[in-house]
Amino acid sequence: MNNRVEEFLRKNEVFNTLSDEDLETLIPLCEEKSFEKDEILIHEGETSSSLFFVKEGKVSILKKDLKTDEEHLIQEFGSNMVVGEMALIGETHRSATIKAVEKVGAIVLSVDKLCKNKYRDLLTNLKVNLSKIISERTRGANRVIVDSLKDQLEEQKLRAELGNVIIFIVSLVFIYIFSFQILSVLKVKVFTTALISIPGLIVSGIGTILLFKRSSFPLSSFGFNLDNGLVKTALQALMISIPVLALGVGIKWALIRFVPAFHDLTLIHFGLLGGPVVKELGLFKVIMIGISYTLFVPVQEIIFRGGMQSSLEMFLLSKKKRLIAIVISNLPFCMFHLHISIGMSVMAFLLGTLWGYMRSIQGNLIGAMISHFLVGFLGFFLLKIKEVLPF
């Protein structure tokens, strides 16, 4: 064992200025020990006077928060590092806990034995060498603290800005839904709410984009980019939308075919833009409905997928933050459809989950907008899926 200890001491920077005679003096005062993973080498607050030289493995330095009694990681050290060095300086009460991150082999030097034998010159040399290490370690710790403070400031800035985005969007949703309910009450006097809702949609969309621009985050963070490529994004949207529409057609066909209550329904209303619809609603109303929906889709995607979902994904720290962001941003989105029916609201939530997933994996809003427009327009106006909803 003495040979292994001597070999380690000669290679360690703490002992590189010592003479052979000094090393021979130290060897009997050292002990070779091993520690299993998560085993404690030093407990914070305990009285001890041993130095630990890590031969192999890794240890962590943990400091306890006196208010919460929770331990925080300060640093980690690997092989050839010394821990517990303050015992040599004269501090007997340990200022931190040292724990093995993995299996650790260490050389333990008893400072008490060294002091009792009054090796004054040897002690002085060791203190000088250790002071250099402590100085460098302090500089390293200061860098860690400064970096940590910078990260905390950036995190606070992020939370403040994204919090403002979410507050704005939630307020916008409340105002819009409340206003829409008032318009619903007045619909007898106003032939269509499109004339009033279109300006509201435009203002909402512009206000949301201006809020994005005022933040320190680029617009690409909120989905305004083409990193995935326009053609690729559009094709992905079509590949996802077509099966969804086919499923809707299949469900309605099965209900018409096998459920008597739906026998009189038409599967697909091909005359959506033809004479009967125009005669029933009037050309102007049909045009206004088309314009309203064309504006409605991108504004919804900007508010819910671009603003709320993107902000939550950046704001949350959970490993499941993508799923949480999609679900939470879909709640007000489905509320936007409550004025139609509860069934439409539920369907909007399911489809919104799909569009939220598209926004997340594609990195932009284009695919979700395309799919939203196709599925929503064709499903609502051409397929009239509302006819078969139970509530």
C-alpha cells in the first residue's frame, strides 16, 4: 500500500515541492480508503481534521440552506483533487458536505497526526501549496457564482416577459369571448357578427404581434419563421389533414348508413357556394362569412399556438412542458367555439391538440394554419360535421 500512496503523492501538485524525506514522513500518516456511490466522506458541521485526496472517481460539494434545510450542489471534483483542505488551515468544523458521486478511491491524510509530530516546515510547505489551490478554487467558485447569477437574471427576465405575454393573451381571450356573447344576444338585430368580429380579430392579431416585437425574443420564437421550409411544412400539413378529413367523412357516412336518426342527412354539401346557399343567406353574407373565417384562422393560431403555447414552452421547466403547453393553450382555444356548441368545443380541443403538436415539431405556425383552415373550413362548411355531434 505504501508504494501506491507514495506514487500518488509524488504525482499530486500539493506535494510536488516536497523533498523525498518529507514524503517519507507523510506516508505513515496517510490511509487508503474507498467509498461507495452516495457515501458521505465529510458531513457539514462535523469536527474533523482529515484531508481527502481523490485518486479515482468523483465527489460533489454540497452546502445546506439553513432556512429550508435543503442541500445545494456547489461543485464537483474528480481524480487528483483535494477536498477538506480547510482542516490544514485550522478550521475544524466542516463548512460543506462531501459525497461520492460514484465509487471513489481516496488517500486520507490525518492533520492531527501531522500537527502532533510537530513537522513545522512540512506543514508550512503544505499550507503554501494548498493556498494556491484554494485561491484557484475560489476564483473558479466565483466564476460559477457569477454565471449562476447571470442565469438567474436571464431566467427572471424570461419569466417576466413571457408572463406579460400570457397575461395579455388571457385578457384578450376573456374580452373577446365576453364580447362575442354580447354579440350573440344582439344577433337578431345584426344580420351577421362578422362585420363586428373582423375588426376585433384584426386588432387582436396586430396587438399580439406588436407584443411579440416588443419582447427581447425574436419573432421566430413565436413561430414566425420558415426554418422547416414552406413546401415541406405545407406537405406535412396536407399529410396530416387529409386523414383527419377522411375520418370525419367515414364517421358521418357510418352514422347516416346505420343510425336511423341520421338517414335524412347529406354526406357532403357540395352546393356550399352554389345557388341554394346564396339564396338562403345572401351573397354578401356568404362573402363576409368567408372573409371572417379566412382571418379568424391565422389570428387564432397567432394568439394560441404562437403566443400562449410558445410562451409556455419557454416558460415551463417540466420535462413534459411541451405536452402541458399544448393542453393549456388549447383550453381557451376550445372556449372560442362554445358559442357554436359544446360538441364543437370538444372537437376544437382535439383538433387544437393536433395543431399544437404540429406547431411544436415544425417550429413554425404555417403548418398549423394550413391544417386549421382546411380541416375547419371543409369540416364545418362542406362536411357539416356539426349535424352529427351529440351535443
